[in-house]
Amino acid sequence: MMQESGTETKSNGSAIQNGSSSGNHLLECGGLREGRSNGETPAVDVGAADLAHVQQQQQALQVARQLLLQQQQQQQVSGLKSPKRNDKQPALQVPVSVAMMTPQVITPQQMQQILQQQVLSPQQLQVLLQQQQALMLQQQLQEFYKKQQEQLQLQLLQQQHAGKQPKEQQQVATQQLAFQQQLLQMQQLQQQHLLSLQRQGLLTIQPGQPALPLQPLTQGMIPAELQQLWKEVTSAHTPEEATGNNHSSLDLTTTCVSSSAPSKTSLIMNPHASTNGQLSVHTPKRESLPNEEHPHSHPLYGHGVCKWPGCEAVCEDFQSFLKHLNSEHALDDRSTAQCRVQMQVVQQLELQLAKDKERLQAMMTHLHVKSTEPKTAPQPLNLVSSVTLSKSASEASPQSLPHTPTTPTAPITPVTQGPSVITTTSMHTVGPIRRRYSDKYNVPISSDIAQNQEFYKNAEVRPPFTYASLIRQAILESPEKQLTLNEIYNWFTRMFAYFRRNAATWKNAVRHNLSLHKCFVRVENVKGAVWTVDEVEFQKRRPQKISGNPSLIKNMQSSHAYCTPLNAALQASMAENSIPLYTTASMGNPSLGTLASAMREELNGAMEHTNSNESDSSPGRSPLQAAHPVHVKEEPLDPEEAEGPLSLVTTANHSPDFDQDRDYEDEPVNEDME
DNA sequence: CCACTTCTAAACAGAT
DNA sequence: AATCTGTTTAGAAGTG
């Protein structure tokens, strides 16, 4: 019956909410943290533990960024918009309108959707957040390093006075030295990162900029104030920290620590800051007023705890939360200070966002212009056509709803639509709803998969092959050239991140294909049945397709030949553009991977058009093809090569948080359970 | 416009 | 009874 599709479809939503998103993952990271040293790290206790602590704070920073983004939206709700919920189509024009519509705790998934309707994709946002986090970390490290130095000196002094044995002194000094070296290394890394960001224009530390990213949090607040704030907060919430529910307090902690870098103190308040300041200062007032329209949903209340930065007070119900809010977070110096801190962070994020938007626009403009230049490309990279088709695309793939944000988004300007186009999501959603590459596209599935194995494993990009091809590949890859259905499932999930979602759909499709195609032969086994491939039958399916047209094959090859270098180039570019933090995982990073793949597929699409519209050897060949002459096929013509690729209807659901190291072999159908 | 292919959804039945 | 496996049908959509 429908049990599979029914249950799995339903569980898609919950699965996504169950921590498969980066946000939740990060929250968990923050929440699991324990044994924090309250900032008073003993001078002797240095080394790996402290580094781990720094890493934890790093994670906490990311959590903080997300929380702050949420709060930014919420602030805008309270400060800029009337609480009216039924504004007509607010979500289409205003980026934060979704948040306005739902002034409640925004889940990371909702954030993703919101952000996808904006200019930034979740991946981009994540990169952005990491950039912010890197900046914070640098400050934090500096401060931390300084503290360590002071403590070291202090301790050495004390030891000398106490007449300690030289041996102990030496030991302590050695530890300190090691730790300082580690800190220095990290610092250098961060500085490199920073420089890289500056070079890329991702970061602006130039004079004249409205805000200086290096001192985002210190503006309007002196370090001592922040330190005091921090102490208050940390001391007030020690119990919660032990329960592993302390990410919020850590947020503030790290924020304050990082902001207290003495050398970077700046009291400059720019106009934006004051504007935000008003909002921020108003925040506590707003919190004290229950939201009539959402009596039980409050931006600062979720999962039974107070979401005020630095507070994790457990509130049984909404009423107690309100009490807590009024009593603990009244309009006092501390709350104001917290708001100011947050204001600065938000402001910084806004600036960064604006910058990235700008860059993205430039990129999209550039690509669009470029792609339309060749007169022959009727659908240049789908950058434009995608917009009009995205709606039907998402309608055609209701399953991918969490990741088809482009659908309702009426682009204000084509440029604004850019980012969503460039995202994997939209790139796959957009364009022809079911864009099937012609046979000419076909690339030897085995070689493609082999070459892009890591990519497919990590990026939730739909492989450009038909189910039949993939099934065949799975079977042929097996040592005995036979697989059970479940083993085929496992192969799919193991090889392709894409197939870790929407299991109901693709599993049904797999079964359907197995049954439908004669080339798949079911062989009764001792303990069940296995599926094998009848190569002859498989070949029969495509005689007229590739039809021994050598030029077509060549074109396929050339297009494929282009893809691989493109991936590499794109990855390199992305790595360079992003951050050192990301370079190591450029391929493992779904965002980059998906993007690379998306662009690759777009390119393939363009190729396809070129191929189909002007036969293989026509003079009007696309520049891309011309630039990449035919190369020899490395593999005998595979039957599946003649197959059309999988349709791209469904969004390539890319959850940034996808656990890439997960072994899906033992858990073939896990996406629904996660 | 049509035939074909592919994908998706779903119903159904038998096996586990 | 629930789930898995396998078959089949239907419709949508892309391609040539």
C-alpha cells in the first residue's frame, strides 16, 4: 500500500527537524559542551583541553550567529513591522517576511527556507557565519592568549615567591610555552584566514566602512563592561551549563570574550548601529509584552527554556517564561548591554550579508551576460528560464518542499533571483522541471561515479543518470554481479548523498525500474532473490539512442571532460573564496560540492543544448566545447551511457549538516529516522 | 503533434 | 499486523 510513501513523506518534515540540519547540529555542539572553565582557565591546565575549549567556543560562536540572526529577524518584527500576520504575500518581497509571519522560535530549517528565499543560500550563509566566527575566534584567541600570558607571569611570580622547585617551574613554563605556541598557530591561521577574506573582498576592514568587522562587539561597550557582563551571565547559569544545555550562555561568553580584546576597542557608533541599537534596546520591552497573536510562541522562548542570550532558564510554561522574562531580563543595564552586544553582531552580519549579496549579484550578472553572449544557447545556463519554471518544478516535486524555496519567491529583480539560481536547490529545481539530458550528455556512469565518487557521496546532487543505469551500475560493481534489493538500496545511499533523502520516492522508483526493465533479471536465491543485469537486454534499450554516432559520443566525452576540470576549478575557487576553514573540506562540504555539481550540470545542460541544437559537428559549437576538444573515451561504450540522466525535478536537498561520515550501509533507510 | 523514455505516485499482492 | 518485496498502472514531463 502507501505505507512507504505515506510514512516516509510524512517523516520527511520531522526528519529535517530532527537535527539533520546544521543548525541543530550546531546547537547540539553547543549544548553538549560541558566543563567550561568560566573563562578562568588555570594557567597550568593548558594544552589540548584548552584547544578543545577554543574549538568549542568556536562552535558556540556559530550557534550564536544563528541565534542572532533569528533575533535580528525578530527584532525587525517588533521594531519595523506591525504584528499583523496576514499581510498579503509578504514573504515574496521581504526577505525576513517569513520570520515576520512567524514570530516564534525559528528552527534552523525555517531559517534555511527563509534564507533561501533571500539572496543567500544556506550554504552561503554558513560560509558567512563561519567567516564571522573566524573573526570572533581571532579576537577570542588574542584575548585568551593575553590572559594566558598574564597568568603565566603571575604564576611564575607566585612560584618564585613560594620557593617552588625549579623543576615544577620548568614544567609549568613548558606547558605554557606549548600552549602559547598552539595559540599562536591558531592565531596565525586565523590571521591568514582574515587576510584571505580581505583579499577576496569578503571582509572589509578598510577605513570608511560603516562598521569594522574587527571590532564589531566592542562598539559602544567597554571591555570591562563586557567582562562584567560575562561574569554575571556565566555565574548565573552555571547549573544549566552542567546539563549540557548551555549553548546560549556560551554564545554570550564567547561574544564577550572576543569583544574584549583591548587593542581593538572602539567606541564608534555608526548610524546603523544606533538604529539597531534602538531595536535592540527595545527588545526587552517587547519581550515583556506577550504576543497576543501567538500566545505561546515567543522568539525568546522555545523548548521550555528561555532563549535570551546567556540564559537557559527552564520555564515550565509560557506564563512562567513571561514572569522570568520580566524579572530576569527587565530593562536594566545588563539587558541593555546584552542587547548592544547582540546589536553589533547583528549589524556585522548584516554588513557581511550585504557584501555577499553584492558579490553574488556581480557574479550572477557576469555569468548571465556571459552566458547569453553565445547566440546559439537558447537556454543559457538556465539562469533566466529557471525563474519562470521554478514554480512548476517545485509543484512537480512536492516531496522536496523543505528545499524548494525558490518556488514562491517572486524575484524582485532577476539579479536578486540569482543566488537561488546558483544554489543547487534552485539549479536543480529550476530549468525544465524534468530536465533530461539527451543521450549525448551521457558519460560513462562508472567513470563518472568513480571520478566524482566523493562528490556524489557528500553533495546532495542528483546523479545525472537514470535509475536503470544506477541500478545496473550497483549490480555490476558487486563482486558477484548480483544484489538484493536491499543491497541496491544500500549502494544508492552509500554512493549518493542525494539518495539519503526521499527514500520513499527513489526506492519505489528502483523497484519500479527493476520490475519494468527486462534487463534486470530476478534470480531466486537460497535466502531470497537477487537481481542481475542482462547486458544484452540492457543494450537493446538504447540502440537508436547513441546509435553509434561517433560524434555524439565524442561530444559527450568532451562535455564530460569539461566537467571534471570544472569541478576542480570550481572547488579551488570556492576554497579560495571561502576560507581556510573550508578548504580542507571543499569536497566534503556539501555546499561547495553541490554548487560545483550544480554548475557542472548547468554546463552539461548548456552542452546538451549545443549538441542537440547544432548537431555534433556543426560550426556553431559552443565556446566551451571548442575550448575542450574531444578526448578519447576511456571506457568502452557502456550501455547506460545512452541513458538519459535522472530528471532533476526534485530538489537536490542539501542539508548542510548532513553527516558525511555516516555509514549508510547498515542503515539503508535512515533519512526518515534521523 | 506524436512516440518514446523516464520519473513519480500509487495500488495491490505475496512474502517475511 | 507491520514491513518488505515485487508488479503493475497511470500520469506528467522531457526529448527527438
